[in-house]
Amino acid sequence: MSLTRRGLLAAGGAVGALAATAAPAAAGMSHGKGHGHGAGHGGGHGSLRTGFDRLSADGYALLKGQRVGIVTNPTGVTSDVRHIVDVMHADGRVDLTAVFGPEHGFRGTAQAGGSEGRYDDPATGLPVYDTYLKSGQPLADVFTESGVDTIVFDIQDAGARFYTYIWTLYDCMEAAALAGKRFVVLDRPNPVSGRAALGPVLDPAFGTFVGRREIAQAHGMTVTELALLFNGEFLADRPAELEIVKMSGWSRSDFFDASGLPWVPPSPNMPTPDTALVYSGTCLFEGTNLSEGRGTTRPFELLGAEGIDHTWAAAANALDLPGVAFREAYFAPTFSKFEGKTVGGVQVHVRDREVFDPVRTGIALLVTAKQTWSGFAWRPDNWIDKLTGNTRVRTMIDAGADTDEVVGAWAKDLAAFRAVRKRYLQYR
């Protein structure tokens, strides 16, 4: 297999990409307009090579002569579970000089809403800088202070708009442009496949770190595709000097288990790929007074509160949603909402992930929870509006709308996003 690099232009910003071909040949570069639609043929089942795999196999040629910093976390691992920072630090072909840690930290020691701060990594001696909750010029100043020439991004995403690593990507791209730094994104699979975009599209008036810009709740993209979209649609006035390194052996229909890669929890409450499968829907319960399962071994699959009984599961099952069933469940969270108390609710069991729609399922569960439990309430800060990206979901459910009505309300916005998204897809 050879590596070829295609030039991509995104709203005036020069972009490069490593793309797989079938026959051995030396790596080369060509340039052209457009966003590209490289091969990424499906294979899966252990044949996948991540962006880092392909970068290192090419002798880090893309980083030659550059002082390199990397934005990563515990998910930045090789197929034999070595961390890429340790691998790169030990390889004389790349000059790795800094690490940038996101939410939860580079080594993953912090819980939700936390980070590790500035320190020197004991394993490598490299300076670790904190990016969490930094953006714009303050983050650009961090990149300048680090002295790097090129910033590399390699973090496993979970496929949902409110999973903050994609906004770390966005913020770092914007800051790299401000600091005059080159930016390279290494691809990893979307663990819930890249088949479709689902759910409401964010209204920019509701932009926060759980959703900076106008993408769908379940975006159905990889991080390199998102980087291209960000550069072309949202950072066009000052685009990053962006290059991407694609995967080989991944197709849009692949779920994570087809990759053959080890699953490393990208955050403490994302323990398995099963969690990611439901997360883009059931995370909406963060915006309610119900437990979203934090403090259990099945976060985002277990949902409940004191006073809920079997009637919620029965109402949800009566909707006959595709690919999913709901079990009456009782559990006692060890932290977060209802810590140490036994609560009732449901466990979400995905029976056919090919037809399962996590966002519709999340809406259906909100609707039936409100219908069957008199104690149902939104979080007082209306966090649900930040998660859904607008007020419509909350106000429609409060007005008695059913699942189909709520889902139908975002159809026009979603169709428009899907048309934009299509221009940036890199795999079939």
C-alpha cells in the first residue's frame, strides 16, 4: 500500500490529505481544488489503519523538520496499546516537543469538567499544556509559548455534537490559525458508524463548549471530515493551515468492533462502544432531574429517578421503536445524581444497531418519562437547550408533543446540514 497526499482547498485554506491506494509506490503530493473523496474502502475486521498508523509507516515525513506538539488523551494508542506520545518520543524521526491535554487530561486522570493543568509528563519529560476551556487568543498564546511549529490532533471521538473533543479540535484549529501554526489531524473511526447525520442542528445562539457551531446532534463524521467542514464552513475567514491523515480500511457502515482496534474509554463515563451507541440520544437526560446513569457501570444505558416504576419501561416499549427494547431497572449510583440512593427507571438494550436511531430514542424516552412520572423536570438552567441546540425540544415536549412531532420539527435544518456535510465526506 502506498501513501499519496492530495491537496485540498477549503474556503481559501490550504489543506492536504494522506490517502490510501492499492499498489506500492513512494509517497507523493498533488494539489487541486475541492474537498476530495478519497478511497477508504471498507475491509474492517482488523484491517483498519488509523491516521497515526499511516503517518508513522511513512516515517513521519509529513512532520519532517518541524517541532511538533500533539493534542491527545488516553485514546491516542496504537493497535498494541502503546500510547502514541511514548512511541513518537522514542522515535528519532520526529521532533516531539510538547503535549496538549483536553478535558479529562492527557493521561486521563480527571473526571468530567476537569483537566490536569500544566505539568511535565513523568514518562517522557515532555511539557504538558492544558487546553481545557481555552479558546481564541488565550489558546493561541499557549501554542506560541510551547514553541511548536506544527500541532497534531489525535483523539477518539464518540460521534455526538456534545462530546467536547470535537470542540477542542475546533478551538485548536482556530487558535493555530491565530498563532500561525500548521495543524495536522490524524483520523480514527466514528465508533457508531458514519452512515447518517441525525437529530437537531445547533442554533448558533445556543453555542457552548458542548456545541460551538451548526452541526447535527449525531454528526455521522470522522474527526478529519469535521476538521475539513470546520475549516470550510466556520473558519473560512481565517482558516487553519490544515492537513489530514486519513484511515485506510474503514467504511461508513463500520461500527467500532469492525476496526479490530482496542477500545480505550475516551472519558470516564464512556466505558464501552455500547455507551457511544446510545450516547447521542440518552445524554439528553443530563438536562433533566433524572439520572443519566453516571455512577453506574452502564452510564447512558441506565436512566432513572426516585419514584419511577415499571410504567416508564412499558410506555417506552409500547412505541415499538426500531432496534431497541427497554427493561425495567433499579440501580444505586455511586456518584452524581441520586448518589447512594436506589432509583427506578429503564435500561436501554440495543437489539439491532443497524436500524437503531439513538436521537429519536432519546426523545421518545424524554416524552414517555414526562408522561409517566409526575416528578419529571428539566434542569433549572435549561441545560437541555444547550444539548439539543435550541428551545424547541423542551418547549414542544412541555406542550405535549409526541415523538414524531418533535423529530419532525428539525427535518428541514437536518436536510440542509446533510447537504453541507456531504461535501466533506472522505470515505464511502
